[in-house]
Amino acid sequence: MASVVLLTTKYASEKKDAWLTNELAYSLRDQGYDVSVVVFSWLKNDPESSVAELDGINVVRLKLHKLFYTTGFIGTAFKVLVFPYWARFVVGRNLDCCDLLIANTPCITIQGLSGYFKRRYGSKSYLVLWDFFPFYLKDLGVIRNKLFFKFFWFLEKRMYQSFDRIGCMTPGNIDFLLENYSGVERDKVEILPLWTDQKPVVSVDRCRLRQNYGLPQDKVIAVYGGAMSIVQELTNILDLAEQSMDMNVLFLFIGRGTEKKSLEDEASRRGLKNVRFLDYVPREEYEGLVASCDLGLISLSRKLSVPSFPSKSIDYFKVSLPILASLDSVTDFGSILQNEIQAGYSVVAGNTALLSERLRELVSDSDLRKKMGCSGRIYYERHLSVESARNKILSII
């Protein structure tokens, strides 16, 4: 039986909160592979170190001393440097073999580990590339010193060069990788779309769900579900809400994050009666709640300089919701959404007038919402299955 190891910074302990890495691990397990997951607790509140078997998968968690979880460049640099060496020790004690190493970004946290696995186990390596760590931090103003940026960029470049194959979400991601990281061979880079454990179309009692959460029955509900941080620049959605007071629409925010309190305060200060906030909702309830809404919102900071494919789009595609997206100017997701998938509208972040115009079209035309929602569901079924991603990754061995 072949052995597969996943290296990641995000892996849920319970199935009800399963994320992309969980779904990939389950799919590999169901195909008969011996699966281990090595999880780096990157954030201060992440779980403590442990070794356990969860759902037939060996899960090894690594957490450093609390001193390493200080904010800023120094704390991040220490984690980047210490985590890989601590991982070598823990991996050596807990893993006997590995035929395939799968890692996902931010891969800077696993500096040198792909080479370590090759030397120790003779394993092949596949990198799932979702973001570019130093550019991401620079765009958000976390890294302002050019030397600090070069430090992280150099480490990340070495990591990309060390993997046998790299999967990127979109053509824009591939172009960015090859343009900004010299030495990465084009023939080892391929498109690997985001994935999900595919489910049948959700059948929900919209009236009951809306009643349970105190939501109006007679309004079009535009939902944003997910993290609320500076990455999303969700003030753009508040601007849209302010421009849409005359529309029969409610803006629903679901989730938590560093910016949630300031967003709530800002909505209150502006007197936005068409905005509602809900706290974190468990995964099995979240999908039903989203399905009871009418359109999905996506927002990304205009400061971002790296193309991306927002993972929350999958939740909207899954339940046939059309998407209204406010995006940075460099991402190719907007073009993919509008022209390839035909499942919504995309507007460059900051253009509130055009965003409001697109919203008005969606609010006033239920047939258009249904048509776009169906297109998103078709794309979901054809391109975003975990089986498809699994098979593409496994083709390396």
C-alpha cells in the first residue's frame, strides 16, 4: 500500500468542519492509500502538538513555544526557520515511509522539507500553490522593508524549485509564478483547480431557515460567508449597501475575523439597516443557510497583486448561487467567472457605481440569478471534484 503525506497549516479535527485538505486526505484514504497529515500550527490559537488517528488518518500536529507566536517580521521569521527543523525530528519519529509528499502553500513554512523527504524516503513531491507568501504580506503592508521581502522571496523560490510538480489554480497564477520566480521549470507546472467533496444539489426549506435566523422572507439576500480581514476589504460591500438603500436587498455577513467588529461599528455609524451580521455557523448548517440566500458576495482588497481563485466561490457554486465579486485588478478570476463559467458579475474593487449597477440587475431579475446559479453548479460538477484533483496529483507517481 502506497504511503502519502500531506504537509499543511490547516486541517480540521472534526468532519463537520472539514476543509480542502481534509477532503483530499479522505479521498486518498478511500482509494486505499496510507495517509498521514503533518499540520503546522501557524497561528497562536491553533491546536497544540499531538499525534492521533482521526478517521483512519494519522494526524501529527506541531506547535512551537508561545514565544514564537509574536507578531511582525521577527516572529514570522523565527517560525519559518524553526518549524522545518522541528518537523524533521517529529516526522522521523512518527513516519516510517512516504511515496508521495503533498504540500500546500504557504510553503515557506516547510523550507527544505521536500528535499528531506526525498533523501529519507525517496518520495516524489507535489506542491499545491494557492498563494505567494511574501507578495501577499507586502500587498497588505505587513512587509515594508525590501530586505525582509527578499528574504522570504528567496526562501520561497528555493521551495518552488525543489518540488517535482506544482499545481496552480489559474493560468494567471502560472504566469505570475514563472515571471517572478526564475529557475522554476515551466514543464513541471500545471493547472490544479480548487476541489471539493461533491454533493447533490441542496434541498432546503428557505422559509424555515430564514425564520430560524431572523431573516426577512420578502427580500433578496446577498450573502458574504467567510473570514473578515483586511484581505477582503469588506468596506467595499458596506459602500455597496449604502448605495443600495432603495433596493429590496439585505446584505448578510456570516463569519468571524479581525475586521468584524470594525465593520459592525461602521455599519452602525452609517445607519445601514440593510446589513446584518451573524457569527460563525457550523459547516453543515452554513451550507443550508447560504442556499436559502439569493446571491453570493466575494470581495478582495484592491491592493493585492497576485491572481487568485477565492475558495468561497465553491460554496456559492455548490448551492447554485450567482456571484457578485469586487476584486483586485490583477486577478483572472473575474474573467473566468463572467466569461468562462458565466456564473456572475465581476467589478474592480472601488468602482461602487458599477458594482451597484450589477447588483440592481441581479436583484431585479430572478431568471438571471437562476441562470447564473445553474451555470456555477455545472462548473462545480465538471471541474471542482476532489477526485479529479486527487487523480491529477497522483499521476506523478
